[in-house]
Amino acid sequence: MPERRRHRTFLERWVQTEAYLKARGTGLAGLGEAPSTEETWSVRALALGSEYVGAVVAEGVGWTLRYLQ
């Protein structure tokens, strides 16, 4: 994988992980904890262009993310 793509992939994964930890209320302190098997969380990547990375995490499944301008 090219260096540029590898860097982008790392940032995407990190942002999704951080969003998940924040949604659970643990913040970075929960980084080493295993996810609960009783909870269901959904992650959605945000389409913010080539210079930014973002993610939204919410408990549950079947929800849709809408962009409003």
C-alpha cells in the first residue's frame, strides 16, 4: 500500500476508534477495554473531502446519517 494511502487509512481507523470510545463515554481511558457483547454500536464515516477525516458513532443499528447544507 502506498505511504499516502497507509497514512489516510490509519487516520480513518483512529478517528473511528476515538468516536466509538467517546460515544461509550470512556474517552481514551477505554482504549484497552474490549467492547461489550451486549451493546450494538454503528460507525459511519463522514465524507469531508480529502483533507479531513471524521466519523459518527451511535448505539443501535438501522440509522441513517444525512448531510444538510
